Amino acid sequence: MKLLLVAYDFPPIPSPQALRWAYLARELALAGHDVEVIAPDLPGYGPGGLPVLPATVIVHRVDPGKLSRLLMGRQRSIAVEPPAQTAAAAEATPAMPAPQFEATPVLNWKGRTRRRVERAIGIVGGLNWKGALAEKVKTLVSDRVFPDYRVEWVASAVAKLEEVARQRPPDVVVVSHEPACSLPVGLAAAKRGMVLAVDMGDPVLAPYTPAKWRKKAFALERDVCKAASFVSVTTEAAAQLLIQRHALASERVAVVRQGFDCAFKVEQELALEFDPQRLELLYTGSFYSFRRAEDILTAVSAVPGVRLTVATISAPDYLVKAAEDSPQSIRIIGFMPHRAALAAQRACDVLVNLANADPVQVPGKVFEYLGAGKPILHLRGEQQDATGQILARLGAGWELPANAGGPLSTLLQQMKELKSAGQLHTHAPARAAVYEYSWRNLAAAWADQMQGVLERDGEQGRAHV
């Protein structure tokens, strides 16, 4: 198939959705499909350590818009290497320098006061005043335009879409959401008679959608679902919601979960050290109001010989304080590049997952953890959730309510004993059992389903495969 992917979030941006389509594009290209990508010409943030794309993947960088260019803070007009250089880099596959990690220093009263002041004026997550100002501008503009300030890229993306379609007509235009600013480009493709597939992920109209945008969010979600020949989502719950909300045919909606890189190999020395004499827990990811860690912090601090390492781009205040109070038990290392995180996940003893508030949601991090081949400690609500069901089926670790208190401390002690006896591996998922969640398998399944849609549509679908 000839696939034209429209993705606002795409490497070098290291967001979860960018990683999702970097891996899917890679696997689809390696399987023999022609893949071209339309993405904004934007720099990433931090040393992303992102997967290398095959040289056959053609990436068209387009103007992200005046505001985005202004907020880049760059004198030059091009933020990302042109496609030819990217392809050459992909062929060379250079080794990424090993990042160096340091635990977050313990702050005295002056440091804690400075942190509170910085948060009060909007300097968060390591941002300087320029970064904080840029975030405030983005928020201000996004409060006035739908879906947000990034919608200004649509004109240049549609122009590139038309150019590529004239030169090399795609069999399918694939649009990646989030962010929602990619969806109008998909609608433009459908209006021009192209076959549209939408990787919806989460619905546009979600519980967190601001009240003033709910009507527009519903309309955009409805229009793109109706225009699409194929819609993919990441959970069964999202699939059922869209089917019922927009009366979609069930055969045109598929669940394509997040995944893991089954080809990943640790090719360099890990800069992060783990102590073989301790039970080493690792959490890599973000924190939200619906994803908190107070209970595991308390339990780890109460059990000698256990340490929790946290890799996150922005540590909440309660986590920073816990690390200050128990530096031997809790270590914060800040942002960790993606490939370095994969290596660290394979070197620790147990991986920690914090459940989302919605029990039907499965954090994408869970599938990345499954690929690491290590036991997983899943902290959930009072009842077993969708993540717990997957882990139970695969025999991939333990699950407990996050507020379990004593039972959680007891479990940590049992884990220590299992490590001492060399038995921790018996609670890790089997490699063959988790292959279904590999990006390679997910890409193949997506391609098979898309092929079926094109064949069913026949001439109406304009299939050229």
C-alpha cells in the first residue's frame, strides 16, 4: 500500500503519539509498504533517543505557522533536518551518546522557596522565563481558537497533501490524533476523494474537553469519523463509545493498542546504576491529578533495602519532598530519553505502573513495560481494571489498590525475598506471550485490516494495491 501519514506529533517531538507513529511507520515500511509523512517543521525537546526510521520513509516538513515559528526562538527558518539528511542518518544509525543522570538534589529552605515562587509565576518543569512565557502564550491563544494554537499549520499541511497526491497518489491518507489539529487535514483529503483512515486514539470529545469547546469537539469528531473508511482507537471502550456516538459500522473500527519495540537491543553501557543488593523499582512516565504516587512512596520509604527510581520530565512537589525526606529510598533523575528509558526498564528489578482514574484506560507505558520482560507492580483503584486484567492474563507481575498500605509494604518485602532467592523472573511475562503487543505485530494487523477495507470498498475505495 501507498500510505500518506499526516501527523503533527512526529519525531523529533518525543510525545507518546509521535512514538506510536514512528514505530508504526517504521514497521509498515519494513514490511514493504510505501510510507510518506507530512509533519510540521518543529524541533523536539530534550535528547529524545527516538527510533530511527528506514531511509525509505519520506518525511515532508511543512510550515507550522507564524506563532509556532515565533515561539521556536530560532533565527533560521528550518528546524528539522531535510528528508535527504534524515534518510542518510537512518542508514548510518549512529550510536546515541549515553546520557548522564543525577538524582534530584535535596533543597534547603531557600531552594524550596524558590521552587514555590517559580511555580507561582509559571516557571515549571525546568522552564526558564522564556519557556514559561511561551507556554503562557500558547495557553492564551488556545483559549481563543479551536482545537488549539497548532491549528495554524492546517493550510500548509493541506497544500503539501495536494502536492504529494498529484505526484504520487496514495492508497490511504492516515491521520494521527492527538493533537486534533491534524484532523482538518484528513477532512480535506476526504473532500478531495482520497481514502481516509483515522488513528483516533482517544475521542476528541473527552471528559477533560473545556465546556466551551464541547460542541465543536463533537462536530469535528463526528465529521472525521463519518468521512473515514477506517478508524483505529487504543481501547475497546473508546471503540464502543465512537460506534454508539456516531452510529459507525463496527467492521470499520479497530482497536490498535500501544506497543513495544520487539527489535530493541541495549547497545551501550547504561548510565544509570542499579544496586544489586537492593530491590530496585523503576517508574518512567508523567504524573497527573489522576495518576499519583503518594502511597508507593510511603511504602518504599518504610521497607529497608528497597529503592524507587523515578524518571519524569516534571516531578510534582509531593514527590520532590519525599525524595528529600528519604534520599536512600527515592531517587528522581528527571527526563530520560526514550531509548535510554527502554534500557533502564530492562536493567531494574520491578517496573511500577500507576493506573489512570478511568479503569478502562490502559496507559501506553504498560505495553512498553511488557516488552522489557520484567515483573510489573500495578497500583490501581479498589477494583481490578483493564490493565490488571491484561497483567493477570499474562502472568506479568502484581496488582494492588494504590492505597493498600500494609499489604503493599508486605508485597515489597516478598519481592526482596524473591530477588534474594533468584525467583523474581518467575513473575515476569513470557516473551512469546507479549508479542501480540509488539509494534511489528500491531502494524501488520493494522495493514491487514486496512487492506480488507480497501478490498471491500472496491472502486469506491479507489484501491491501487
